Amino acid sequence: MNVITTTLLRLAACLVLQLSVTQAFSQTVYYVDGANGNNSNNGLTPGSAWKTIQKAGNSATPNSTVLIRGGTYNENVTINVSGAAGQPIVFKAYPQETVLLDGTGTSGTRLLTIQNKSYLTIEGITLQNLTKNNAQGIFVECEADATMTTLAFRKLTVRTIRWTTSKTAIPGDNDNAQPFIVYGRGTTAQRAITNLVVDSCEFYDNIPGYSEVLSIDGNVDGFTVTNNRVHDNINIGIYAGGNYGECTVPALDHARNGLIEKNTCYRNTALYATSGGIYADGALDVVIHRNTCYENGYGIEVGCEENGTTERITVINNLFYNNEDAGIAVGGYTTETTGQVLSSLFRNNTLLKNDSKKNGSGEFYITKASQCVFQNNIVFAGTENTLLSLENISPQAGNTFDYNLYYTATGKAHDINVLWRNKEYSDFGKYKTGSAQDANSRFLAPGLISATLPTPNLQLNTGSAATDMGNPATSLPDGETDFGGKPRLLNGRVDIGAYEGLSTSGTVTASGGNDIAIIRLSAFPNPAQRNITIQTTETPGDRVFILCTIQGVALRREQTRETAITWDVNNLPAGVYLVRVLYGAMQQTTRIVVANRP
């Protein structure tokens, strides 16, 4: 039995649960109809609908759903109402209808503003067509003395938010647009933005200038960015940041305790700098898991541009291929700041034929970083044969490379390129000796199903050199899966790369022996602050619910015949946790995020 089903199933189940909870408590349904409504109406029936989304944003009450009829709404909307705990306000498109919030002809610089408001869900709307300097599609801000919690953005499309219409214009540092921006400016831990969810959205054809497409910055504690498609934008795709003074308290000026999972980021490239599909810059304690990044500048960058640090970023089970520069870039890049990446993990990723512009960055590109671990990765370089580049810049201390599987398009271990500080190596054995790294790493064809661009299949063939060759001491969180959702450990030893192949006997030796999990598991709310409900399928019988740290250490265990339980998590430190459910020979695991409390 598969230890965990795909992220998409998990979050789909979570969405169903959230909707059922919302409906159970909901007292009111309001209607907006741009063609036939009138803001003098009460909004309580389709025949007495309001005309504008703004009217709903001024008038909706807790325990309500606002159903917006299809059409084009040329508005700059500010949400001036909040829901309450367990009683959110949901703004959503009418079923089977298309709602366009369109900036054409509007005077404002924002399509949707949410400032100092909580318990809101925005769902199923397209935001588009705002072209002006400092244009913002969705603007979320918690001011210094305010609080914000429990905001969900689901199934949105955000497109054509631009500082200019020209895709070839080179921006200056004052030329910006922000399709989706979150600013946490609260000045205490209790004033952080918490319980933020961005799920199943699409962002494309945006021109952000010096900004990013989906950006979470400052005092934000507890967020999930999952199942989104971010593509064909002219700069960075998904960004989690800090150290820029958005929060005036430096210790809190970090997006933290986040999960970036199962997103697909492609063709996010800037003209003035190298842009990552995903970028963590000044963030803390973020898990980046099961994402696909291709044809961006970098596949992913974990950096630190400003004074300060980026710490404890976990990058595991991702696919990075055919990006213009490195697949994975790590570190602060300039000696003009103290910026450095610390104590981060890059494990079980698959990197294929990155550095497509042949800039010499290779598959890994390392600058100012310390105490970072790079292990169990497949590193397959393109025709330049550049495996990695580690610049001669300080500080760099305590970084570890080991149990990686390297290969190049030419297949020759004596015809590689590695830059290790001020030394260049063309022979794999000499690189290992000279760098004192990668002692247990090998140079062999990884046995991928297909390494052919632009659409490779990065799963492992039977007999792959990556099978059962990862670090035998690899610390796996209980229930971790590979990129495809299979158990991460199938034959007593982890494979190398993002995919776990068949065990050497050709059978799955994890509990259950089947590729399809039948326990569906969801959590609500996720992120959580005080209480979280864990819901399983309705199959009758005893089951055990286990709460674990991200390292797999059990914290709480409860046996019951109930299909759902609610736990008090108020005393847990903020962070990412695992919830595991055992049912007979079957098991299932999901991640939850516990956020700081206001």
C-alpha cells in the first residue's frame, strides 16, 4: 500500500472537507450579477443580486458565500469585511460560469486588495489586464499593528498584470508589477500573517519587471503554495522572502514555516537577471517538495541577497531540467552584503541538462552557503559536461556533497567540468580527491526512462544505477514519498533521484505491497493555529492517528474507530509536521503546517 497518495488528491480531499464545513455553518448566500444586479438590492436571491463585487466586499457577513455570476467586472475591488473562526466569507464564481475581474479602463493600481482582514476565501475567478507601473493583481497586506489569518486563494487565474506591454523592455529597479503579493508587516510574532493557502491557481503572461509573480514576503508564519501552474512570465515564478524590511523587526522579517509542493513552473525568465522557477530568499523553515521546474532561468534558487540569512530550506524530490542556468543555485551572491544560506538540505532531486545557455554554471551553482547538505541527487549534465560550480567566495563552511549520481551527455568521467573555488577539474576521480567531497558518489548513466528534451521521463528504468544506492543513513520523515507519490523507501535503502524505482526483487516491500492507497486523508484548516481536524475515508474499523515531527519522531498517538479526529495544536511550536494514519496493513501520511498564534 502506498504510504501517501499524491499531493493533488490530498488537497482535493481537503477542499471537499473545507467546502462541507463551510456549508454546514453557512447562514447566508449573497449574489452578484454584473448584468442584471443593482447595489440597492439586498443581494439575497439571484433576482435581487448586487451589481458589483465591491458591494459584496463591503457588505458580506461571516458565515456567508458570495456567488458571482459570469461576466466581466471592470473594478478595483477592496475587501472591507472579515469572516470569523469557523465562519469564513467565501467569494466564488457561480458554478460553471466565468468571472473576469478586469483592470481595463479602471483608475486604480490594484485589482483585488485585502488589508488587515481574516477568514476569507477567494475562488474560481480570473484576474487580468492591468498594465501600469506598480500594477498589482492581488495585494495582501497586514499592517504593523494589525493581524491577519486564514486566507485561501483557490482555482484562480492571474494573467496580464504588467508594468509594460513590451516583453522585450529592460526594467529599471523602479519598474514593477506584482500579480500576487503578500506583505507581512506586523511587528510581533502574534501579528504575523498566518494560515495562508494558495492552491490550484494558474499564473501566466505577466510582466513583473523587478518583482516576482507569486510573492510572499515579511512576517508571514504558516503558508502553503500547492498545485499551481506558473508559466510564461518575465521574471521569478514563486518567491518566499525576507530581510527586505517589510517587517521592521528583523527577526520576524521572514516568510517561514511554509510548504511549496507539487507546483509546475516553466518559462519564467527575466531579461535583466537570472530568474528562478522557485526562489527562497531570506525565508526560514520552508519545505520545497515534488515540484517540476523547467525552461526557467534557474530551476530553483535558494539565495540571500540582503544582509541576513536564509535558513533551513528543505529541497527534496523535485525535478529540474532544461533551465537556462543551473538546476539548483544556492547562496548569497555578493560580498557587498552578509547574505548567506545556512543549514539547508538538497536531497533526492533529479537535475537533467540544465545550463542550456552554456554559461558554465552547471547543474549545481554554489556561492555563499554553509552547513548545507547535497545528497542522493541525480546530476545529469548536458553537452557542456559541467556538473557543478562552487565559486571562490566566502563564507563557505561545512557543506557536504555525497551519494550523488553524476553523468554527462558524453558519458566520459575524464571529460567533465567542475569548478571548485579556484580549481577546475576535468576528471571525476580527481575532483573527488581534490575537493574531498562526494566520497560515495559515482559517475554512471542513471538509467532514466528518457533523458531526451524537451519532454524527458525522469523515472528509473529497471536495473538503474540509482536503485538502492542512496545514503543508507538517509533520515527520511515517516511517510515521505517520491516525486510520483510512491513510498520513498522500497527495499531498505533509498534510491538516488526524485523517483523511487522498483526494489531489486521487482516488488514493493513497503507496507501493503500496492501502488494505490485507498485511505484518503485530509486536514482542515491547514495551516492551523489552535485546532486541526484530520479526516479519513468512511471505511469502518479501528485506525491509529499519529502526529510526528518532520523528522518522523512521534509526538501524539490516538486509536479510535472514528473517521475523523480533532487535535489541539495550540502548544506545538510553529512548523511543518506529519500526520500518519494506520488502518490494518494500510497507512497514509500527509503534511500539516502549524502557524504562530495572533
